Amino acid sequence: MRGFKKTTALCLAVLLLAAAGCAPTVTQPTAPATVAITDGGETEYVIIKPLSMSDATKNAVKDLSDWIRNQTGARIKTAFFLPEGQTRQIVIGLVSEWSDRYEELKKLSEADWEISLRDGGDTLLVTAGGGDSLREALDWLKKESLSEGNMKVKADMNQKYCAAPVIKSLSPADGTHYADCDRPSFRLRYVSGYGLETCSAVVDGAAIPCDATIDGVVTGAMPGLTVGEHTLTVVLTDKGGQSTTASASFTLTGTGLNAYRGEIHSHTVESDGQGTMQDAYDFVKGKGVMDFFCTTDHNYYYTDEYYQRVQVTTADANYEEGKFVSFYGQEYTSRVEDGLVGHLNVYNTPHVYSAVRLHLPDLYEALVADPDAFGQFNHPGQSWGDFDDFRYNEAADEKMCLFEFQQGEGALYEERFVYALSRGWHLSPTHNEDNHVKNWTESNPHHTVIMASALTRQDLINAIRLNRTYVTNDRTLLIDYRINGEVLGSRLTAPEKLHVVVTLDTEREQGLGKVTLVGEDGVVVAAQECGRAKHFVWELTLDPEEDYYYVKINSNGVWAITAPIWIEQADGLTVADITQAKSGAYDLMRTTVTNGTGSALHDVKATFWVDAPDELKENTTPQRIVTIGDLAVGQTAELTGQVSLTRSSQNRVVCVVTGTDEAGRRHSATTTARLQPLIITETAFVSQSAKYNFIELYNNTNEEIRETNLWLVMMNVAGLFGRGYGDKNIPIRDVVLPAFSPVVIWVKKPGNELTAADFNAHYGTSLTEGRDLFIVESELEPYYNGAPVEWAITTSNGYELLGAHWNYDTQRVKQSQPGTSMQYALPVGPSRYLTAVGVNSEPTPGILLPGQVPEVMK
């Protein structure tokens, strides 16, 4: 029925413990009490349904509504929320606002469903883990529970159906090729309503152990295997006696990886591009240059059915194993309801994501639950959003595999790539043209290279999941990058030394130029001049000082960036986030360093660099070197670096602490901060109709600032940074900001006749117009009180200096109320977003609170 054999198990009883799932046997009450949901005639009932449903599920809901109406004569409405004053409802699907068991019920597998009565009979909750099972539940409700003439169910209704264990994914997948590997491991993800009882695994008929069964994951190691084809079979049995089997055939090739070229982000007439999907495939395949390709149209143009019929079917029709690989995917496109999220591509899934207008954590959760899907952060940065400042989500880390570069070298993209890595994401680069016209893969020479064992869809997907990609503008460039024999994308655990080998080949007459090895926070670790050589092998041995290393070429007309190789180890040398203080003409960078290495460290020093975000290169002269000397085991030392910042723009400060242990091994730790000349310290801007909306700005420099070219930009949709969206831009003109002082910008609608005296009377302040109170007239577009909103300070050319947002809490908590304010402090680390320190606070225009701004030392 769903691709596996299952045993039906209907559990009719009170099932309250999620951990226990469904009990295999139950006792049915002899004469259960019933509750009349509708009594026929004049009774009014509301069916609550999710914002987005497949066509098949919509039809099932309509059939239920029509059935109740025909059988009972009740008045039935359908809605997305319960109208005021209405009490009786059937809730269809997983609707969090109406289920205090939301967290429990969302763990249902795609084959499980549950029907329960709540609120003394006023609410009937029908939920399931998938569309097919939801329709099964609705069908069961009609056939088994509802009687003609009156709609009655048991008073203790808690009907639950548990399927056999559902296998969400198995690695290796069928058709996988392994290079240079004779002992592959396997990993299986599953869900089970009953809970897992046993697991057995067999390779080529020989049993192998299942090492772990934790949190829906089974892992195991295979024995030494020979070159050739092998078969893995895994059987899961749940506590109800139901079993599920999964098998995969895989091949050990015994050879190295191959470089396959292509792009995986472009558009067609199916959204806002030109040409059909087949036109795109014909164009790319006709050029005969690319090995793989994918169109990813904006998915708010799609329903599930249309997406499967057009995207999936067209991609499948153009797939030629060993010759050309086509993927199917979609571009999740954030809307107002999503906040300033950005766009990301979701690949290898039959489902449409953005129609539900998911908040970012919900999107990650859906991605994790989608067994074969993987994702890409599209064109990150200030133009389209940066995914809640790349807030790390551990569960989604293995799913979000890719980071997209665009438009040539893209220095800003590399800076955001480095930042995303520093947040904890394991990402490898892609380069895509994001074509909207009929020049797919041909608008510029930049492209993506995937290092895989064979040109099959599954092998390329496996390589992407392993972060085996690099990007380049040289369509002949081959990069073989390894550390201790492990290829790009690998994760090395606590190596003593790093033996780095970078093998480069090109057919370009100009040769390779210079290659660099880049570590944490963009710090160049080493560089090698290759000149006009077309073939070069660079070898070096390093201490494992950095959390990751990637290879970069940016000279002689060649540009390339590889995936990192991560060094996962408990080094023990740690450095805290940088805090800032002011002293005269200098800025003091304060942090602490702790020696947790287990050995005394000698020659410990901290080196401070200050730069624009994309300019940290080798041989850059540091602004300050602070000598710490010896650091005993467990000792923490405070350190301060005195640096000089640029007053007109943001500054990135990188602090690298190094030391040598008793055995002569070097240790290193890095921390980064982004510092701003101007800070938004408070905003009271909740309502369009409010008469006293204001923004409080703080001059974070030791010099008076007279601004004539800044803008305050209010955004409630991604992609508006400095783009001149009329009334959303508030010019800061003729505003004087004294050193180390706040000023208040009162934003009034035209026609507002109130004066500075009225403002002071309203807030109980004594501000002076033209000194610490400035009045700006602006007709802002209305927005509702619960909308996600961001304030940004931008320059006249649209470059954003920093941002502060509210109603952007990722758990959808409304953060602003009329008559209150949001209060902010400097960003933590390299983030460009200010830190909220006061939510729904009492407005204090012109008054700074402790901790909002750096300490000023006289």
C-alpha cells in the first residue's frame, strides 16, 4: 500500500503516553459513553484546516463536510481559524494553535494518524503524519464512528493507528558508488509509533551488528569488502511485532573521485523566468559542457501535484545515467509572514515547501523530516536575507549542505560563507547563475564542480551530502584537495598533524597563479605561488590550529573556492567573544583566553586585525599584538588590544590567540567582532497611527558625526536593503550626533501638529529640538502590529551598516505591543544584528540603560 508490508493495528483506548505509542492489545468498553458533536438541524459547526493542503486532502475535507451536512442537516463552515464566539470545531491536520499536544503529535510518522475528542466534546482533532494517512483517518471517521442523523463519538475518543516502522532514509542508497573505501558504514533513519524492538542487518548474506538505535537512527559498520557490487538488507521490528525491510545495492569502485561540472539554480516560465523546463534542458545538454543541471522555480507558483507533474517528471525524463544528471528542486521564497529570512533551494523532494509560509525553524524541521531532501542557502547577504543571521540549527546541519555564490567572485559572498561556517554550519560552495532568461549556464564561466565516484544522480547527491564541491570560473580547473589523505568536505577527528596536499591542473595558458589555504574567520594560513604552471602539487605540514581549512585561488584570472576540511577536536585553547570599550582616540578590544589543553602553554600572544569584511589577506599587518607569555593548565587570562577603528563604516576585528605546548605543538583560537559607528539603542515604532514613534541613535565614536547621507530603512519583507522603497526610507538629514551620546529621531506623519513640548510631556523627558531631539516627517506604509519588521541604517548607496528587528522571534512570539519599545545593544560576535536587551519595555527616549553601549573610559 505504501511500499512496505505492514500489519494493521487499531488501538481503541485512552493513549496518553507518547513514549509508549500504541498498546498492541486493548480492552474495549462494553458501553462507551457518547457525545453528540452535532444534533442535526440548526447546529453550526466549523471545520478548521491548515493554510495549505494537497488537492486530494482538500477533496477529502470537502467530502467530510458534505457528508456531515447531508447526514445531520448541520450548518458546516470551513475556515483557517475559529471565528469569535464559535466553540464547536473539527480540527483537521497539525494546526499548532488549536492543539496543546502539538509537539507530541508532530512526531507521528507519515503512516500514522490519531483522532481524539477534546474540550468536553466541542473539539474533534483529526491529525496524521502524512497526507495519505490523514485521508485514511477521515475515511475511518466517516465509516466507523459517525452515525446517521446525529454525529456522535465516544466521550473518551482517542483512536490511534500505528503503522509498521517507516524507514525515512538508508545510506548507502541504492546505486551508490564508493571510491577508495573497503569498509563503508550504514546509517538508517526511521520512525515508529510502537517503538523499535529489534534490528538486524545483513551484507551479502552475512549478518553484521547494528551498533546504535538512538533517536530514530540505526548505524553499523560493514566488514572489509572487495571491489565490486554488494547488497545491504536491514530489517526493523517494532514492539507490536510489525516489521519493515529496506535494501540497497552499492558498488566499491576502488578508484578515485571524478570532477563533474554544472549548475543547480535557475528559472523558467514556470515561475518568473523564460522558456520551458524542457527548453532549459535542451539548451544545456546541447552545449555538451555541463554534466548536471537543475531548474528551481519559485515554489509559490506550485501545488504539490503541479510540482510533481512538471518539475519531477521533466527532470526524470532528462536523466541519463553516466551521461547527464538532472535534479529536481524548488526555490523556497520568503514572504512577509516569514520575516527577513532569504531564499533557499530544496532539492530531491516531492513536496512543495513555501505554500505553508513556514517560519525558518519550521522549514528546517520539515527538511529534517523529509528523508531524501537537502538544501542550499541561496545568494546570502544583505540583498535577499541571511537566514536569521545564519542562526545554527544542529538538526538541519546535515540537510543544509550548500552555500551559493553568485555574480562572479563575490567577495561579499565569501565573507558570508566564512560567517556561516563560524556559526557552526557544515557547508560547501556552489556557484549558480540564477538565470531568468534563456542563457542557462552560459551567462558567465563560473560554475559548480561536484567530486563524485560516478555520474549518477545518487552518487552526485551522496557527494553533495558529503560536502565534496568547489566553485571556479575555469572550466578546465581540477582541484584534488586532501588533508591526511581525506578529501575535501571530510571531518578529521583530533589529528596530531595535518599533511596537506593540493593538486591543481588547468588548461589555461595563463596558468594557475597563486593558491592560498584559508582557515577560520578568513585568516590566510599559507600561500603558494604557482606562476604560469598548468600542473602544480602543493604539500605542507601544519599543526591543527584551525577549526577548518579551505583552498582559494584568486589570481592570474583564475578564481576558485573549495569546500573546507573540518578539524573536529577538543583543542582546549578557547577565546571568548570580544567586548568593546572606549578610551580617547582608541577602541579597546577586551576578551579572555583559557588554556584547557592539558599542557602549559608558552609564547602565548594575541594578534588583532581590523579590516573591512572582505579584505583580510596574507601579509596584512596586524594593528596590535598583545603578549601574554606563559599560560598554566586551566588558567584564564584577560587581554585587551588597543586598536583604531574606521569611523565612517563598520569594522571587523579578528583576534587570533596562539601558543605552544610542552611538546612543541602549536595551538590556536579565533574570535571575531563586527563593530559599528552608529547604534540603534531604542525603537518605539509599533503602530502606524501612533503619534510619538521614535528611533534612538547612539554615536559610538569619539568624534561628532554630522550626517547628510544616511537612511533609516524600515523593512517587513526580504530584499529591500537601500533600494529606495519610497515611504519606507527615512532620510537622516542635518542631524548632529555628539560623541558617545544618543539622539532621538521623532518620526511624525505629515500634518501632525504636535511639538517637542508635547513629545517631552508624553514621555516625561526634557529633550531639546535640534540638540538631542530631531523631527523627521515620513508617511510610512501601514503594517500590522504582529508583522516581522527590521530597521536598518544604510548609506546613500544602499550598503547596510546594521540592523535591528522585532516580531522576528523564530517561535512566533509577538515582541511588540502599543506604547512599548524595543531596546538594543551592540551585536555579539560578527553579527550585523543588534542584540535585543529589552522587549515590550517602558520607552526611555534619550536615556541609555546599563550595557547598551561600550564603556567610555575617561
